[in-house]
Amino acid sequence: MNLHRTRILGRRFQPILLLPLAFLLKPVLHAQETGPERGNLEIGVRALAGDHNSSQFNEYRDLHPGFFVQDFQTSLDHLFHGNYFLTVQTRDSLQKDQRFRVTFGDTSKFKFEFDWDSTPHEFSNSAMTLFTPGSPGVFTIPTAVRNNLINSPASLPTMLQFATGANTASRRQLGGGKFTYTPNGAWALFLQYSHEKESGYRPFGSLLNSSNMLELPEPTDYRTDELKAGVEYGNSRGGFQAGYSASIFNNQAPALQWQNPFNSVSAVSNSSQGQIALYPDNTAQSLEFAGAVNLSASTRLMAYISPEWMRQNSAFLPYTVNSAVTGVAPLPATSLNGKKTRLAMNYTLASHPVKDLLVTVRYRDYDYINDTPSLLFQNYVQTDSSVNALARQSLPYSFNRQTAGVDATWMLHKGDALTLGYNFENLDRQYRDVAKSQEHTGWVTLDLNPRKWIFFRGSYRLAKRDPQNYDLSRNIDLLDPQGEGATAVAMPAGWELFDEAARTRYKADALLEIDPTDRLELTASYENQQERYNDTIYGMLGNRNMESTIDGSYTLSAHVSLVANYAYETYKTDQRSRQYSGPSGSNPANDTSNNDWESYIRDGVNTVGGGVSVSGLRRKLTFDGLYSLSMAKGNILNRTLGNPLLAGFLVTTAQDYPETGTRFHTVTAAVRYKLTNSVFCRAEYRLERYDQADFQTAVMTPYMVPLDSRTNTSIFLGASVPGYHVNILSLSLDYRF
């Protein structure tokens, strides 16, 4: 076995043997080692060994074996015997995550920038499907396979042998340019345009006939065009900015439609196909106005105003594609005719009334106005199977947030300062459970710098949110379109949404920087935030987040330095709920606190790293070694609050979930050698190991009946993200000219 692995390793690292050919360029490159540098080019070869088949390895990058162009940049000045310049920069050329930038201009008049970025996103490379994509967003099943499944759903495991690999990856490509014109030192004008394209597929779960769970590769075929233009002016007294921006989003696949593998003839409660709308086309336009003026030598006034108009009017899909379903009320409109307006205003006044005191007063107004018509849907078709006679009404949610605050900073003595602040927020909502809420926030910050080599900053913040008249009868969707009607469901007292409920927030943080010598630097930070919902009985009860870090560096000598870091993060959330046998109030015997249960969510992340850097070995050699380890664990613990011996006890599934976790190791060792003043060679070894334990996805396959017999007419993608363990070796040349 060891001999076999050695042979495999040798074949995978075979591209390394090509590197000596690159050294044949040395005489040519050496001839250009004199003169100022205009740029650099880094090329090389890379080899991979180990298991890197997981999509996690290349989730947002494109790391492949063979030849690569890591970096290229050049800068040319005084072109055409004038002040013209040209710069070209590329990164990861010839790869899916490549980047380009070209800049051309006149140092005193104008500049044109062009950027092009590409970003891949690989969700999974293990997905399998029986569906065949047709026109954008339409999926069919081969006739023979479908007939077998219709006649015998139990033949699904056999039919899965005809499944093919499903594309569950996407790629974002963004290109754009910006033109800036500066006629003089006071004025500047700019015009900017960008076009973004995102195409590919990602896993999408759908439900048909309330029993057919079908996972599909959802097409992502988006186009986004953005245009911005603006002008700026400034002098010693102040300045202003004005701008316009527009965004146009277009979805080339606005709907997803698929065949039912287990039925070819539609009937009530058994549709032969399903359909769902995807993201609709939309537009947004905004204006921006900002200005600042010095009212006096010690007082400055700043203002910002920005209105925005958002529109969405894509046509509604029909209620269903099941032709057997009748008695469906007509749609109340052919489209949403969505209209929203956002108006943001910020005003800031900063003043030094006395030498050692800075006072800042702020006022902000954010108005989110929703003029979308409220539409009444008399009934609807659920999962393309049957008519649900329950009416629904769309509501144009709106809100207005006004914030006023003041803070004062006293310079106690050189390097020391004390800041006290207060903030008041008033929030008015429409069509939410709380029409008005107010929040008071106070904070104190202390900066201490007793010595040049030590600095400390500590702060504490307390905020209390007070909702006015929480209306529990509107805590769910308005089943009665008129609201407050006989069919409206009333929630039990104390069931409040966490973004509206009364809340007390505590936040404390501290930062310590120590630099006692030219060789040693230490930085430590701590942050703790707690939120408590004291008036909430059900829902979110509270959460606590804590983050702490410590970083250090030490210079052993002029050529050797060490770095180390450690970070710990923890996130805790407590929730309470009640188990029902039906809608609240439908079974009073079971609607009791004896069926209450609580859930405790705990997530923790440990990250540790360290490294050494050695330079100047024989005046030509440098070495860098780095190690990092990130470990994350997640727990969901559940506890019943009632007595299981009492009649009507329902909480039988409130059990602890298996622990989830990830571990990510990286080891990097790089050696760089100076061949000439213009040519450098670099060898790098990198070890990456990623391990994951997740009970939710580890068992996923297209056929899940062994785990859940109710999925006998369901097909999944089986998209998983396993761990990987890979060795990466790269050799490169860096030529500077």
C-alpha cells in the first residue's frame, strides 16, 4: 500500500519537473535588472495530492494543478510625452476567480478605471438527479423512468441508477468602468457603470401534493446593471456632493417548473407537475445629496439626504399548473405593481466649545414608505394539489425610524479621554404587531494612554427598547383579510417577535495594546453582548455573544520574527415554545403550559495560529512558516417543562440534537530565493484539512426511505459537503522589470 501511494504521489507531482525549464529565461531576465521597476510577473506550476473532491475545497476559488499566472502588474508613466499614465493589474489569470484592472488617465485631469472580477461558488459536487433540464427553469423526467415510477414507486432505488450528476455551482462575473474628471482642485465629476452576470444552479427544495418532496437544481441566471453619476465640490469653508444611481435586475429564469416523477395525469390532490415563482425583475433609483460647512473655526455642520424609488411589476404566475383543480377565484391583479420609496436623512453638528471638549449632536430620519397596493386573494391552491378556501391579503409593510443623539468627549490629559453619549430612537410601523416602540441608549467610553507603549480603551453600552401596545392578535398572517375577524387566530399571551418585543441590551468591550519595546507587540480585545426579553414568555428569551482575541508579535533579531494569535467566539440563544395538537384554541385540553418546552442553542469557535518569518539568509533567502486551526462546535439542547404523566402531554420529541462541528487545519511553508535583482523563485507547500460533522446533511442521498419511510415518493439531490485533506505544492518565478 505504501508503494502504491508513493507512485500516485509521484505522478501527481510530476509537473514540478517542468520548473527547471523556467530557469532558461534567467539570462534574458538578468539583462533587464537595471533601471526603475515598471511591474512584475509571477508564473508557476502547482501540484495537488490527496483527497480534494469536496466542494468545500474550491467553494469560492479555483485551485487546480498545472500552470498558473499568479500575478501580473505594470505601470507606465509620462506616456505620449505628457502626464498620461497606464496601469494593468491581473490576479489569478486563466482561472475562474481571476481579476483584472486597467487604469488610464492624466495625473492632473482625468482617470478611467476598468475592472473585471469572476467569483465561483460551488455548492456541492456530489448531487445526482433524475431530472433533465430543458428551457430555463423547466425540468422533465425521462419517459421510461417516469412510467416505471408510476407503476411501481418502490422501484425508485433501481431507477436511480439512471441518475446523472447535477450541476450545483454558479459563477458571478462583474465588469465595469469608472470615469473621473477633475477640472481643478475644487471640482470632481464621475460616471460609473457595471454589469454583473450570475449563472449556474443551486440546490432547491420543493413540495408537491403535500407528499412529494423533490429537490431540484434551481437555475440562477441573473443580470444586474448599475449606473452611478455624481459631482463633488470642496474648499476651505466646506463642500457638497450630489449623485444619482440606478440598478436594474433581470432574472432570465423567473419560474421553476418540474414534472411529478410518480404521476403523469393531473387530478385533484395529485398534480402531474409543479411550479413556483423565482426572484422577479425589479429596479431601484436614488439620489444623494451631502454637504458640510464650517460655521466657525470650532463648529462644523454636515447633512446627508437620499431618496430612493424601488419598483417591481413582474406578472403573477397562475395559482396552479394542475388543470384538474377548479373553483379557484381569479387573481386580484395581473401583477404586484410594487412601489416603495425610501427617504434617508442624516444631520450632524460637531463643535469644540472649549479646547478640550468635543460635542457632537446627531439626528437621523429613515422613512420606508410602501405604496404597493394591498391585494385580497379569496383563496389559493396549496402545493398544486387542492384549493384552500382560506383568504389571504398582502400588506404593504412600512416603517419610520427617527434617531436623535448627543455625545461629549473630554480630553482629560494627553492621550486620555472620556466620552459620554445618549441616543433616543422612535420607531413607527405599519401592519406589524407593534405600531410604536421607543429605545433609549446610553454609553460611556474611556481611553487611557499613561505611557507611550500602552493604550487601553473600554466602553459600556446599555439600551432599553419599550414597545407600545403589543397587539398579539396580529402576530401571525391575517387569515381573515379584514383583520380581527372570527377566523383570526389569537396567540397566547407572551408570544412576541424578538424584533418587536421589549428588550434590554448590554454591551461591554475592551481593547489593550502593549508595545513596550521595538521587538514586542501585544493586542488583546474582549466584547460581550447580552440581550434579554424579560416580558417575553414564548419565542426568543435571550441571547449572549462573546468574542475575545489576543495577538502578538516578537522580533528575535533583524531577520527573525514570530507571530501568534488566538480567538474565541461563543453564541448562545434561549427559546421557549409550546406543542399543539392543532391551531391554538382548537383543543383547550392540550393548550396548557404542561406542553411547553425550551431550546438552548450553543455555538463556539476556537481559532489559533502562529508563524515564523526569516529573512536575509545568505542575503538571498527568506522563509515563512504559518499554522492555523479553526474549530467550531454547535449544540441544540432541548428540555421539556411539563409533566409527561399528566393527560394530554404532547412533548415527546424535545430531545437533544447530535453535536455538529467543523475543523480546518492549514500549514504553510514558503521559501523565496533571490536569483538576481529582478528574478525571484518561490517554493510553497501548503496542507489543508477540513473535517465536518453535521447530522443534517451527512446522511443525505437521493433515496431517503431507509431513514424515513414517508419519503417513498420523494427524490433528493443528495448534495453533501464532505471533508477533504490535500497537499498543495507550487513553484513559481517572480520577474520584476
